[in-house]
Amino acid sequence: MELFKEAHINLLKHSRSVVRRELIDEIDWSHRLIGIKGFRGVGKTSFLLDYIRENYPDPKDSLYINLNSFYFTGRKISGFADEFYKRGGKLLVLDQIHKYPEWAEELKICYEQLPQLKIVFTASPVLRITEGNNFSEDMVKVYHLPGLSFREYLNFQSGENFPKYSFDELINKHVQIATEISTKVKPLAYFNDYLKQGFYPYFLDRGSYFSDDLLKHINLALEIDVTYLNQIELKYLSKLRKLLYIVANEVPFSPNISKISNEIATSRATVMNYLRYLKNARLINMLYTNGDEEQQKKPTKIYLHNTNILNTVVPSNNDNATYRQTFFCNQVGMRNNLKSGDSCDFKVNDRYQFNVGGKYLEASGRTYAASDRIEVGEGRKIPLWLFGFLY
């Protein structure tokens, strides 16, 4: 216990997050059991250390543990938590809960036997927390930590503190909002850099190695998060990698499942399962024209999850249209209901129709235009970069 406490204090002292994530202010921290899910490298550890610094200044009140530690191959979480609680502990943070085989059973024991102890844990986005684990939604609250929005990236790079906006606010006041932002900073001067390496926060200290780091995280997500947590034999990893590469080279596209199944030499049903696994791992996004994923199995359109993954998996792809649509899908879809439109690129919240394109794209009829390379729009023509201010 003392060694863990010493490591905890050193970690808080010598690590410092330079981008404070506003999810901290959105979580209901009154719950005793909270899960934070997110892609590798998205900043889950820094996020929780920031929360500890802000809310638990007394070192004896909190403890951060990384479950990669070999210590927990021979020690139960519930027993460790009980000892920590009896020593006056109030908050136990368990990083990478999926690394502990009996995590669900142990967390349930802690919840039932230690009612005064708060536990916050991080997990892979693939991990099923409430499904099949006897956790009710009242017992554990799960949140997703996304990558940096363009707003967060711009705030860090420019030193400004621009607020986020709801989708309706952005639609109704976009000229005013864009004008206010553009008088303080030139957003287009930062936009292309964000598309290439601004979504994942490790660009801050490893900018020159960003693509190498992201490629490593993508492969680890496939090798561990997708295969291990979905109980897929490792021999099928090559098919998953090939599927992701096929998607990356063709996005945005309407998938031909039969053609893809022939290319990776597996069944149509397996292709559909693999696509869902990639979506759950935050590697791709799938859109539907009508209904949701359960009602309509085949997606209408597939995109990579964000432009940084696109740039890393297929660095030779310089198609502006692909980057623009991937950005819109990622930033708008993070907090809004997004569908593929019949007569437009996207339908947002079952109300707004959007086409996405360059500076000369104009609104048409009831369809809005999300136009790149403009600072301020007019009417139904809105700057594309402004959709990065939704979270």
C-alpha cells in the first residue's frame, strides 16, 4: 500500500495535463461507481489525475492504481479497496480495469460492501460494462472521453478560452459566433494541423512522433481491445487489419458486404460483426439512413472515426472531400444524432440536412452547407471549422 501511495504522490507531482477536459464538469461525481471509457491515448489517465488534483488535495484521501501492475495478479481488488478504505481512503481510481480478469465481480463486491468509498475506473471503449455483468445503470455510470474537439485544440494553441455551443445555437447564431472567434484568432490557420494531428492529446509532447504513436495505438486496439475483449482468435487479426485498411482507402463509402467478404475471405455475417467491433473500438463510424444499428444491419455509409486515423492509416490520401466529411461526422456525431441523408450528405437530429464541401459550396433549398476555407458564413452557409465547437 505504501509503495502505491508513494507512486501516486509522485505521479500527481510530476505529471501535469496542459489541456483540461471539460467532461470533468459534466460528470455527476456523486455516483459511487463511475466508468470512463476511451480510445488508447485519448487522455483518460491525465483526465483522472486532473480530477484528483482539483477535488482531493489531501494525498491520503485518494489513490491512483494502474492495473497493469503485477501486484494484482495475486491480490483481489476488493481486498485492496477494503484496506485503502480502512486507512481513510475516499476515492480509489483504477486505471485499465479490463486488465483485471474478474473486474466485474470485484467492483460489485466493493460497491455492496464499501458504501462510503467512491471508485472511478477507466476501460477500453470495447469493454461491456453493464451488459451481462449484473450491473444496473443505477449502480454504475459510464462516460466516454472523446479526443480533442477543434475548439479544445484551438484554445490550447491560441491561448484563448472559447466556449462550446449546442447545435441549435450554432445554427441560429453562426455568423455572430464565427465573427467573434475570427476577431481574436484565425481558425483556418490551425484547421489543417488539427485534421492531421490534433484529435489525440499526445501531439502536445510527441508531435514529431504523432503518427508512429497513433499507429501503435491503432494496432494495440486491434490486437487487444478488439480481439481479446471480443474473444476473437489472434489468427484472425490479419483479417481485421485488412478490413480497416479497405475501409480507410474507400471512405466515405456505401459498403458492399459481399465484395468485402470475398476480399478478406470470410462470411458476410463475420464482416458485419467485424465492422461493429471496429465501431465500438472508436476506429470507424457507421451511419444509417433510417432506423438505428439494430433495426438496419447494413450501414449506409462508413467513415473512419476521425481525420487523424485517416491520415495515419492512409497518409497518401489527400482528398479534401474525405477529410471534410470525416471531420463533420466525427465532431457533430459526438453529441448529436447523425444519419446519412437520401438527398444530402448528413441529416442531424432528424431535422437539419447538410452537404459538406469547399468554399464555393452553397446552401440549396432547405439544405445547409458546411463550407471549408471560409471564416464566416451567411444564411444557411456555415463554416466547416465551426462544427468543431460543439463539445
